[in-house]
Amino acid sequence: MKQQQILNQLIQFLVASPTPFHAVRFMTDLLDTHDYMELIEADRWHLKKGGRYYVTRGGSSLIAFRLGTDDNPVEGLSIVGAHTDSPALKIKTNPQLRFKNYLNLGVEVYGSPILNTWFDRDLSIAGRFAYTDANQQTKTALIDFKKPVAVIPNLPIHLAPTDSQNGKINRQTELPPILMQFDPDKKAKPESFQDVLSAEIKKQLPELTIKQVDDYDLCFYDTQQPAIVGYHDEFLCAGKLDNLVSSFSGLLALIGSRGTKSTMLVCNDHEEIGSNSYTGAAGPFLKSVLERVLKNREDYYRSMSQSLLVSVDNAHGVHPNYPQRFDTNNGSILNKGPVLKINANQRYATNAETSSMFRRICHEAKVPVQEFINRSDLNCGSTIGPITSTNLGIKTIDIGVPTFAMHSIRETCGCQDIEFLYRALLSLFNSPA
Ligand SMILES: [Zn+2]
């Protein structure tokens, strides 16, 4: 697949995925068109040699896999892991805040966004409703307002207290986005958040009414479209590159792979808040699927000992304006290939052995490899790699594309790196057992 083709598809995915729920829906739609069969966790599974399957949990986590064509049930699996969530502002259950005739919405901060990047942005709302259907069952429906409906204006520089200028933003009082200005005399509708939801439901989900809705998971997101930036078109700027780039590269590689061994993609929700949830990497989702694929206990343990998890999550590219914030001996440059993420304290699961395995995979794909180790006097982030590795006892490596401004509302990565990552993961999935 050519770089431009991969980028076009990735941009489509980014635009269609304002929340993890939307990301999973996009991925399952694509899997459907490639003859992957949906499995339901509550059903009895009848898996076949060479079969292609996927299963979702909570609407926001996904596992897709292709079973090996050999008769050997204990061969190791090649697994790619990523996450579907990104930092966000989540709308509270009773969000309405009124000052004069402004209506603002109270939010909770999800994960660790760079908060000042959320100011002066054209924000929209997306997420899901939970409702009770005619059979008294709880169902969910996705919604995406698409158009910009809210803004968090900055305070003018002339009025800003020193605290704000230093980026110390009060999450309770300074973040609520302004949704609208209403005029009680004109009785213009909608004039409450409930009215807004009701109108959007009417437009987008005509089979549903606001009365049926019991609750929601709704977030704000930036409506600015992804853009190719740089004089040589070398950068991709967009929201949620961490970690939709990895989820989508893994998906394209799985779909494009033609190897004989079993391959799997796992995309978990809730990485940004530590992975502790029933859909997160610290939960039992992946383990339960692996146990259903490898029913025999002995086979399961033998297979795990021969498997490799490539945990893919964005890395930090050395920022040319702040080189002093990096260990430049072990820093990565955009468009120079995927990064091995290394940390002595196992914040990343990479070790010399798994690093060697990944270098070989990249060498076969003619993909260059770089390294990232944090400055020894700075704290290191983490990802699903060490968590999954701990849960399953599986050899793991942490890698990712180098990125600028991780957790900004708009991040930057290298266009060439997207192709490199795809080719590396394809090489992993196509490699013999
Ligand atoms: Zn991430």
C-alpha cells in the first residue's frame, strides 16, 4: 500500500473517530468489508483454522484476529496492541452553568490533556446515549454533532492573572465551554442542553426520543480537520494521533497480512487513565479471548511462551526548540522510522531480547528503527505494554511513531513514519512462526 493511500485512509478514520466508540465502529465496519466475522462474548464460539474474527467490549475496545492455517495449536501469536482513547473533556451529568444569558457546560478532564490547547478552538460534541428499548433492554446509540457548537475563550492578555499565564488552569471554573447564548424574551429554542440533545436526537437518531435516554457518555472534541503540513508535505497534524495512528496502522496491517501464523490486534480503551477498567488493558478482555482461542490450558501456556506482543503507542520526537528536554543520544526524529521505547524501570516493556526481535522484523521490511530513552532526571510515561505483559506473561516490546506535542488537542507526526509503521507491522504479521 502506498504512503498516500495509507494517509488518506488514516485521515478518514481520524475524522470519523471523535471518541473511542466511533473509532471502534469505524474499525469494525472495515473488518466487515474484509470478511471478518463478528463474535459476541455471550455466544458459544466455533472458531475455525484460518478463520477471521473480531469481538468488541463496551463499544470502545476491540480485538480482531486471524487464526493460523497450520495444524499446530501451540504456535505463538503475533499480537499488536494499541489504545482507542485520547485525552478529552467529558460533559458532566448535570452540566448546565448559567451566567447572564450564557449557557456553559461543566466538564471533567479525561486523561492528561495539555489544557491550554483547548482554548479558542471550534469544539463539537460526540459520544453515545444509553437508552431503554421496547423490550426493556439497555441499548446504546452513537452521536456526533459534527459542527462546532462550543468554545472556551481565553482571557485577554491584559486581564489574565499570572496563574493563567503560567498554564495553571482551574478545571472546575475556567474550562466549561460556552455552548450558547439564549434570549429568554424571544423564547428561541433550544435554550437548554436537554433541548439541544433532543434536537440532535431528532436529526440523527429519529428512532429514538430524549425521553428514552437514560444517560450519556459525551465529550468535546476539536472540529479542525487533519492537515498535511510542512513545505515538503512531511507532517500530519491532527487531534488524537496518540493513539489512533497505531490502532489504524495495526488494523491495516492485520487486514493486509497473508501469513500462515495466528495474528491479533487488540485496541483497548482507558489507557490514558491507567487501563484499569473492564475494557482496559489491565482488565481480562485480551486474556479471555486468548483462552477461548486456545482452549486447552497446556496449549495456552505453551503458546504464550512463544508469542510476541508489539505494543504500539506514540513516542516523543526531539523538539528542535527544546532539545535540552531530551536525552539527544537516545532521541528520535520525525520521519526516520518507528521508535523502540526503552525504560530501565519497565515503564516500557522493551528489553534487549524483544528489541532484537523487532529490529529483525523492521530489517526484513526495510524500515529504519530509532530509540527513545527519557532523560534520567525526568519521569517517564507508560503504556499498555508493561500492563499486558504482566497480565499474560508474554514477551513484549513498546514502539511507536515519534510525535510532537503529545496530548495537545492537535499533535504532529511524520507522514513517512505512518508508512514505516504500517510496513513494520505487516512484516510482523507476515513473519513465519
Ligand atoms: Zn498513547
